[in-house]
Amino acid sequence: MPVSQPTKPLVSVIILNWNGLHHLNAYLPSVTATQYPQLEIILADNNSDDDSVAYVSKQFPNIRIIQHDDNYGYCKGNNLAAEQANGELIVFLNNDVRVSPDWLDHLVKLYERFPDLAAAQPKILSDRNPDYFDYAGAAGGQLDKLGYPWCRGRIFDSVEKDLGQYNQYPNRIFWASGAAFCIKAEVFEKAGGFDEHFGMHMEEIDLCWRLQRMGYEIRIQPDSVVYHYGGGTLGMGDPRKVYYNFRNSLAMLTKNERPASLLPVLLGRLALDTIAGLRFLLTGDTASHKAVWNAYRDFYSNLPYWLKIRGKLEDLHQSDMLYGFGPNSIVWDYYITGRRKAKNSMPFSIVLLTFFSATRSDRGGKEL
């Protein structure tokens, strides 16, 4: 008798939308053309008034629509939709992402291979310039010792051309991009979902830090490729983006950093963020300077809340092993030593760890 193949897990792809009709028209057809047998596509609409819902309802009747009664932003909007999703796996996909036909099949295969995998992302290229990585996620997110995020394929504003240099790279990462974020539904619920106090920005890094402390793995699947337009909600120079990035980074550190390191890290961030704020002022960008000031003001005014959440998260912690958390300062590497590529920024100790980890995995041992 032929051996029956295991049933593929149902995947819920949640596309959060607010007045993004132009993006839905351009990018949704590629999502509906996904070649995966067990697929539920959900449009989670944050109370749009641009006919997004009517358009999807007419053009894509097989897409399930969840209409929110307000614009709840990225975190709460996705959390509410996830509560109604039926999939064993959930993908939070931005409405300005074009996918390859087999992108989802490759992601699912990654979960079949690694049982401790909680969250994953595809390789994310720029839809504006497809030969290059995308700013938001690229080939997998990393974090430096002061909590500054960067990616394989993108450090600050320097984006690399995709030459396949990270296709065979160790695929464990610190954080997966919120532009195309795949996670086990039960793990998402157990971890508490995205922190709705973040509003937007850094929420996926905060969640991935939590997941690693819970003993789970985060990985990239380079065989899965998507293309992100980017900047559809807040552009690179938008002061609101500056505000959320600075405030939420401080909140994330306060929630997740180890006790012995928390105060030194926050002091280090204060010094570098002060320099960044002064740079905005000296270059005439008074709006971004004010955004940094407001970020610190609101962070410290809500410090009791962040410390309270930190205490609650201690019950979830199962592991102190963090993969992709570098001992170096990416700010120093970038601005002082002039390094622009991720491979040049990886400490030798991490290279050794990666080598022995891969060796153990090939021999059937548990990967670090």
C-alpha cells in the first residue's frame, strides 16, 4: 500500500489594511495565486473609508473579511484578527507585499524540519528594486548589545544587493520582520500576541525576544521570497516613525533585558540617543528632535507600567540563550569602523557557535 502523506497545516494569512485600496489592487492578486492547498486569506480592515472592503468583497469573494470598528493600528488590529483565525500557522502579511507562488510552501517546510520553531520570515526583497534586499527584514533580523536592530542584508540605511550571500547562511535569527511574520497560532496566544501599547514599530522584535526567552526558535527561510514596497504607513523621515522607534525600543529593553544588564544598557542608549537628538537639531530637523524628546518623556512617564509587565513576563522565561543578540555595538561598527555588511559585523565567537551548532544538527543532535 502507498504511504499516505501527512496533511499540510492550515495557514491563515492575515492582511491588515487601512485605506490601502491602491496596495490591495496591486499586491493582493499575488497572494491569492499562492500555491498552497490549506490556505485561509483574511483581510483585517481597520475601519477604512476608501472602499477597500467593497473592492475585496467583489474582486476576491474567497477572501474572508474581518471589519474592525476603528483604526486599531498594527498590534491590536492583528491581535483581534488572530483571535478569529482558524489556521495552525498564522502569517501577518503587509498589504504592500508581493509573494512568489511557492513562498508559503517553503515556510511550512521549515516548521516541519524544526519542531522548536515558533516564528519565521521569508527572504524579503525590495519591490521597488528587486535586486536588493528590503529595508524591513531583509535576510533576517539581529539585535546589538544596546538594543539597536539591524538585518542581514541591511544595516541602518545601507542595503545590500541580493547575490545569494545569505541563502546558505545559518538561518537562526533574533527577530522576524512584521512585514511577513509567520508564527504558530498556539505560541502566539501563549506569548500574549503583539504588545498593543507599542502601537506600531518594534513590536515584532519585542515578541521574538519573548519567544526566545520562552525557549523557542526564530528562523528565516531563504527559499521563500517576497517583495515589499515599504513606507506605506509611515515614511522613513516621518517624525512619528522616529517617535515610535525610540520609545518602543526603550520599552522593549525594559521588558526583556536581563537584570544585570538593564541599567547599563539604558544609560548607553540615553547617551547615543542624546547624540542622535542633537544631530537632528543641528541638521534642522526639529520635528524629529522633538520626537526623540517626546519618546523619552512618554517612556519615563510610563516606566511603572513597563516594569510591571517585565515582572509578569518572568513567569514565561525558560531560557537565557538568545541567538542573534550580538555582543558588539552596531552603531560603532557602522559609524566608526565603516562596516556596511552583515557578515563583516558578525563576531568570530558567533561564527564558531554557528559552525558547531550546524555540525550537531547534521549529526541528529539538538541545534543550539
